[in-house]
Amino acid sequence: MFGFLGILVFFAGALLFSAVKVLNEYQRGVVLTLGRYTGTKGPGIIFLVPVVQRMTRVDLRIKVMDVPPQDVISRDNVSVHVNAVVYFRVVEPDKSVLQVADFYQATSQLAQTRLRSVLGQHELDEILSKRDSLNQALQQILDEATDPWGIKITNVEIKDVDLNETMIRAIARQAEAERERRAKVIHAEGELQAAEKLRDAAAMLSQQPQALQLRYLQTLADMSSSGKASTIVFPLPLDLIKPLLDGLAHK
């Protein structure tokens, strides 16, 4: 008799223990009663009817998912290997349990396919230089796709874009050619500005003959004061000797 009572007490205690669940602050419990969804519980102590009710724990914290390297063909037919990282969290625990069998695996596969699809619509230069806009586009697309599952995509970051050696050398040659082009443009712009300044100076001197004569004399003085013994052949403007010639003609 006492043995039978002991067994009953043991089973009653086991059922009571299985009926009590404790959920942490970052957890929620999706409760099914006889297979039907009857509510989301937590956090704290949760009491379940043994055998009748079943609970699935859902973690609400942000999760980090590494997207493995994907072979991407850009719009200009360049093959690259791209990987990324996705940050997401569960915002509706009931949907994450009832609408998808494994939301983590589903989100991972969706991120891989969307990464290839989005990057394939852009050229290589855009993939390398416009990562911020691509990250935002990927985040928006993934967030819309995972919304029916109760998943919120908080951030997407493209990590590495790997190119083969041939493409790396081609990009290096392109960058070198671009630097040479810029250097030639800058040199040409400098020559153009110098020519414009000389033109303005010539126009100003042509309007003031005295200034032109002073410039000749200044240049002659500079050459004479250099300290080197040399013979200087300097053109003498007729304007300087014209008064002398006029005086001789009057005599």
C-alpha cells in the first residue's frame, strides 16, 4: 500500500515539475494546446498542463549569421567571391514557430540567394565602391522577405569581395592609367592658366609702352647682376632711341 502511494507521489511530483517552466527575460514561450496555438508566454515562471500543452522556447536576442562566400557574376561579366554577415532578431515569436520550420536555416538560405541576385545587377566598380548602398538594399530586401516569419533584419554588411589575380592586375593597370590621365589633365590646365596670364600681361604692356621699356631694362639689369662673365645680345627697342634719332634729324 505504501509502495503504491509512493509511486503515485513520485509521478505527481514529476508531472508538477514538468508543468513548471522558467523563461529568461530574453525568451518567450510559444504554447500549443492539443496542437493548437493558444498564446505566447514569458518571461518568468510558466505553468503548463502536462501532456495537453507543449511549449517552444524562442530567443529574442540579436543573432549574427555568416553568409558563406558566394560566386557572383556582376553585370559586366566579372566573377567575384563575396561573403557577408547578417544581423537579425525575432520580433514575433509565434510566427517564427508557426510559419517556418527552421527560421535560422531559412534566413541563411534566403540571404545567400538574395546576395547573388542583388550583386549580379551591379557592375564590379559599384560592388567595390558602393557597399553602403548595397548593404541597405540587401537589408530592405531580406527584411521584406522574412517579415511573414516574424524576423527583423537589423543590418547587413558585405565583408569581402575576392577577385582572381588576372582581374586584380587589370584593375591595377586601370588605376595607373587613370592617375596618368589626371596628371596630364592637371599639367594641361596649368599650361592653359599660364598662357592666359601671359596673354593678359602682353595686353597690359601693349597699352603702356613705358612699362614695356622698364621691363626690358629690368631684365637687362637682372642678367648683368648675375656675376657671370658673358656677352649679352639684347634687342634694343626703337622707342628708346627714337628721341635721339629725331634730335639728329633736326640738326
